[in-house]
Amino acid sequence: MINKKIYGLTGMSGAGKSTVCDSFERAGFLIIDCDRLAREVVRKGRPCLDKLHRLFGDSVITKDGELDRRAMGNIVFSHSDKLALLNNTIYPYITYEVISMCGNTDKHFVLLDAPTLFESGIDFICDGIISVTCDKEKSIQRIMLRDNITRESAEKRLGSQHDAEYYKSKSDFCIENNGDIDTLKAKADATARKIINGN
């Protein structure tokens, strides 16, 4: 990745990563949505889906030849070894797509929007890590509002993720979002400028 600076963006659900991405895009970064890539690599006809079919059997493929996400979810979320197998199968394909996109852009700065940055191992190609965190209660309220789910569901979702301290300890830049959206935008803009200016 000669002449490219790649930064990974991760953090808690509900912390405001999308708003931070918008700021970095305005600053001139190429934004790579790793969740979107994860959906693309398992589309019909892609080698990753063929491999999942071989590993997990016919039950995870719909009659139209697509990945049956519900069936796959039922298998992996109750068996940690199956979840690890799924992740270890998909992540290399995502990494390949990311590296290809980084190589094909004219932009000098790249931001990987990757909620599972550390779990996927893709942080190894990053020049720096940026995390977005907030107080737990704020995160719960935002998840409930954003996804129209109950407090119990929001707490469960948050409970399956790392806490703010984990992200802070593994990041070069940490953007705390306990205020309003304008404050978050200002912090994100300042962080993007700092990276671009090499400070």
C-alpha cells in the first residue's frame, strides 16, 4: 500500500460511527464499508458462498441459490465454534476486497468502517485505529431509537460487544460522543484534519 494511509474505524454500537464517516469523507478520505463488503462476498455466484455451502450444507442456501441468513444465524449464534468457522471463512474475502479497493483508489487516505475491525484481523493493514465511544446508557438509548427495539434487546446487543475501555486501549484516536451531533462532527473533523496534517 505505497503512498496510502489506511485507518480503521470501530467502536460501540450507537456511538455515532456513521456521523464520523461522513466527516472523514468530507475531508477527502475514501470510506470502505466493511459490513457492505461482508454482504457482497456471500452473494450468489461468489466463491465465498460456494465455500460456505460446502462447509455448512444445503440448509444455509435458499432455493434461489442465495445465502439463507436466518438459517446461518440459527446455526452460528448457538455454537461458538461454528461462528468462528463462519468468520474465518468470510474475513479473508473481505480483506482481499479491501486491499483491492485501496490499491485502485487515487485517494491518499482510506477509512475502513469496520465494527469487527479487531475480530476480523484487518487491523493489521491499518496505519492507525480510530474508535468512537460513548457512555453505556447513551448507547442503549440511541440503539433503541435507531433500530426501534426494546431496552432489553438493546442491552443484549451491547452486552455482546466490547466496552468503551477496550476500544480506547486499542486506538490511536478515540472520539467520545456523549454530547450532541454538532459536537461529534466537530471532534470528527478535528481528528480527520490531525491525521491529514500528520499530527
